[in-house]
Amino acid sequence: MAITQTAISYYGLNYVEHAEQDFKEMIDHGCNTVILAITEFDMDFWFPSINKIVNKAKELGLKVILDPWGIGKFFGGEQVSLFLQNNINNRQVSALTGESLSFACFNTNSFRDYFQRICLKLARETDADGFFWDEPHYALPKSYASITGGSGEDWTCRCPICQGKFFDYYGYEMPKVMNDDVKQFRWREAMFILEDTSRKIKEIDSRFEITMCVHATLNSYYVTELRGYDNWDLVAASPYFDVFSTTIINWELPFDFFKHITQRTVEIAKKYNKPSERWIMNYYKQPSDFKMVDQVVDLYESLGVDRLAAWTYRGGYGTVLAAPDALKLWDRLGDNYRRVLGRK
Ligand SMILES: [Zn+2]
């Protein structure tokens, strides 16, 4: 199977006539899909422009996927969160210290409703082709696991809502030290918000395609990130997600790590008869030799990846997270996108 989709993310959804110029540049760079990173502020302030921008992209021939970027800091992303600004409750709580953190608890009805309202409004009022679940996660723990032991000791979420749900289900107080019940609880609750929202989006229009993108982590016998979506079988088996995607790998990591993650991504996607997607870092860092961009794209293609996606437009040019040679990196990505699609 050849690579059929070449996506680029894009933010700053302000003026349709400006977006139009950028979309043309994306098409010149071999992109056939745009992933619009939609912030809480965009929804609150720029909403009248969003569907105009969606329609302009489609008119130019791009597939359009909506990424509710960084909402409540549940998803990855640098954007600030109106939910956290406007709610002092419904936040994730550290199990060991009991402190509230600046991450919404996605197991509370308050945040679930807030998130779902955003997605369903987009589903009803735009003509996009799909949604992208972008690195959803619990605040803690993450990759400070060691090969000689488990992950870090602290974890989230032990807020009053999570504690109540845990007690109702297991019949004892939620422990402060993570055990197997806590692991299972975190996985199950984490799946609920995205499965329920995906189902309701598809009820509005079954053509909406849902891409589920999880962190590209080892999840081996020794090292597991435990951020809620690290059980790839559980995630990929869900009937509500159409595409299984794993996120960016830093260019500084060994080539074998790219290979390992990509093999596992393709294997899991195939197991559940779904297309696989691999991400490319097109911001912040760049390889010391740009040939590595070509090599990684070749690797992805040879291992049977169906779709490529890159973060972000113009290599992050103009932001604090621009790659050192942002526009050159963007051009190199474009060369590769055109190449894999068989375009000149
Ligand atoms: Zn909670």
C-alpha cells in the first residue's frame, strides 16, 4: 500500500483570504490534507471565520481535519485554556500531594460537556471531513520511567470526582499508590470522553472520520508512560476511531527508535483493520543532515504506513518553536510529500 495522505497542521484561524494563500503554499508543498488546530479562543472569538476557512481549503482540494488543540490541556499543544481560566474546579489532582494542577480532569462531567459542546458545534456547523484527537493525556506520569523500575510515583487524577467514581466501581477508597485497579480505571475513564464524543459526532454525520493520535512511547515490559492512552490495543480496537496514529519523534532520537515505533504502529493498525498514520517533526528541531527527513519518510513508506502528517506549517516559522531553518525544513518536507504522492 502506498502513502495516500500527506497532512500538515495549521493554526491562526483568522482571515479566510490569508488562509487561502497559505493553503496554496501547502498544496505546492505536496500536502493533500490540512489539520486545523482550533483553540478555545478561536471557538470563543473567531468562530465566524472557521467554516469559511474550512470551505476555502476544501474548494482548493484539501481534505480538512479539525484538531481541538490543547483544549483544557487535555490534548497536546501550547495554546492557553479558557476552561482553566473560567473554572477553578474540575482540575486534575496529584495523587500524592493532593494539589490541583493546571489540567482539566476529563473524567468530570463539567469538562466532558465543555469538550463535547465544542466538538459537536464544529460537527454541526462546519463542512470538515474529520476530527483529530491530538495526544490526549493525564497530566502525570510521563516518560521518567526507568528500565530498572516503574514509572514515577506520583500520578493523576485523584480529584473528588475520580475518587467517587473509583469507590463506586471497586468498593474501596482510591489508593494513593497506583495499583492495577487504578491503571484500569484510568484507561477506561480516559476512553469514555473520546468514544462518547466520537459516537455523537458520527450520529450528526457518519462521514466524519476520527483519527486517534497517541504518544509515540515504548510501552514495553519495562517502560510505560501511563498517561491514559498507552494501551494501544485498547485504543486501536475501539469501533469509534477510524485511523490509528502515533505522534512525533524528536529528530535527535536514534533511527532504530523511529523504526520500532513505526513497526508497532502499523502492526496495531493492521490488527484492527485501520489505516496507520505516522507523524513528522516539522517545528522546533531539525536533523543535523536534512537527508534524515528523506530517510524517515522512506522508512515509514517501506514499513507500510498509510498516512503521513507533520507539525506544522512552515516549520513553525515566526513562533518560539520554529525549527532553526524552519523554511528549509518545510521545503524538504514538501519535496518528500510530493515524492511519495508521485507528484513532480
Ligand atoms: Zn479527576
